[in-house]
Amino acid sequence: MDSATHDTWKEYEIGDLIDIFDSKRIPLSSKQRAERKGPYPYYGASGIIDHIDGYIFDGSYILVAEDGENLNSRKLPIAFFAKGKFWVNNHAHIVKGKPGICDDYFLQAWFAQANISGYITGAAQPKLSQVNLKRIKVQFPPYNTQVGISEVLSVYDDFIENNIRRIKILEEMAQAIYREWFIKFRFPDHKKVKMIDSPLGQIPEGWGVKRASDAIEINPRTKVPKDGEKPFVPMGSLSTDSMIIGQVEIRAGNSGSKFKNGDTLFARITPCLENGKTGYVQFLSTNDDAGFGSTEFIVLRSKTLCPQFVYLMSRTDEFRGNAIKSMTGASGRQRVQVECFDKFLFPHPNQQTLSAFTDAISSLFCQIGFLS
């Protein structure tokens, strides 16, 4: 396009702006993936759902959801980047902007705010077919203008990415401290403390063995008024590997799980629990405020521990494995039985160690909350 048309936005069909690589997709069943565990991300309609031992793509591509409820609810991005070596199933379109015609970052940003409901079919199972994807009409500027806009957007993206990296480091630090103190028993001055026998093996003297349900309130009673709008957390806002709770909605009513700052939201339904969906609440304006969320959360609140301990313990394989073993129900809709927390035993620290841990860990959690 010449300089005369530099600032001219034109209408296109997306099919004229992109190359599509759907023919290379290869879906794998959960059984096949279980037999092929490895380092490469395996993507579905809304993001990474597994890691396997091979890859189909190598580079930078945009994945656009082909089907699923998220096409309507938009709880997660419907178009996102996949970079490096990765595999994709048949629930996401794989696209790239045509060189010199469509900038990938501009296209992905357009999808983030676009209303494409008129191109989605199916009530029970929403679907964006390849035919309809190509038919989507857009108003795009010339390529050079797209690149210029993308460069501005990338500054904000870099800032967000930097915060995400910092959050990941802070959470890894918190989990490392938890493991050192309460799994390896290497807390400050641990060499001065005698180890004694217990039902769980040797633990520090002065500590006890408790059931999780004795140390944690399970689904505590929390008042959330029916009138007015309150913060609501859907399942899609929980992360599989971070305490961060994503988009918080504002809704009327109070039907669902109820929580306050310091509570841990623990997914109780398959496959969300197995995938690691867990969050730590610290976004409410005051500690007296309350919010509500999905009925598929179990709310965990400290009774004799501290809020940070409860969250970090809920992230352990042992705690999660105990919950997974208790799941019952029809295939694909199994749920945790709250009685399982009566069976989970853990070494309960004494008050002195807990206080020192709270002092050591609180600033990390506060920094994560500030960066999120």
C-alpha cells in the first residue's frame, strides 16, 4: 500500500488476511497423552491442557478457539499466542497473518475486543467453524499502521509479562520456604529441636499431628448480602499454577461459594482439580468484605494455622492427591467429598514456628497481590 493510503482503514474478510494451518492438527486422547508425557505444550481451545513428548509446530502462531462455552462467555481469551515447539488438538484454529498484510499482534489484539457472536453457531456446543472464521468482517488499517499500533501495545504487554515473571518467582520462593520448613523440617534453629516419633514418622518436638479438618475450616459460613452487586469469581479465573485470581466479575445475588480475604479457593470438580486450579483471595477492599463464586469451589480458611500456610499446603501433591482419591460421581463430573479432609494428616507446627513463618512469608504474598 502506498503513502496515499497510509491512514485508510478498509473492510476485509479475515480469510483474506491470514494463513490457516488447521490441516496439521492432530488430536490425542487423554490415554494417548498419558502414555506420551514430555516437555512440549499440548494446546486446546483455551490454552495448554497437557504436556507431551512431541510437537507439530515450531514458531509463533495465533490459536483461535474453534468450539466450547468460552466462545460465548469469554472468560478466557478466544485468541492467544502459542510460541516455540508445541502440539495442537482439533479444538483450536492455527493462524498467522499474511506477511506484509496482517500483523499477528494487531490481529490478536483485535480478537480480544471483537464481538464475533454473529459467526458462532450451535447452542449446546458453540462453534466457530473455519468457514465462519474466514467470513468475519474487520476494519483494518494498512500493514505499517498495524505494526505501529502493535509496537505501542507491546510496551504494555512487556510490562504485564514482566509482572507475570516476577509473580512466578515470588510464588516459587513462597513454595520453597514452605517445603523447607514444613516438609524437610529445616526451619530456623531446627538443629536445636529434637525429632520425635509420630504416626507420620519423625517430626519436631512440640509439634503435633492433626487432621486437615481440625486445622482448616471447610466451606466456612460467610454472610454475603443478597442485595446489590458483589465480586464474583468463576472457575475460569483460577490459575493452575499460581495463587492469582484472574478476572473478577461483578454480579447481583449471592448463590455459590462464599469467601473473604485470606481464604483459599480449591477446585472440587474434575478436571479442574487435577489441573491444579487453586486461588488465594486478597483482592477484596477490606478484610470485612466478602465475595462469592462458583459452586465448584471448596473454600479453605485457617483455624489454627495461617492463611498462607493453608494455600501452600493445598498446592502440595499430597493434599491434592488425598482430595482426588475421594472423588465420586459420573465420569467427567466427579467431585471431591469434603470428608476427605478428615483423613488427611499433617505435621502441625507449634505457634512459635507458625508466627515466624507468617512474618517470613506475608511480604511475598503482599507483593504478588500488588503485582496482579
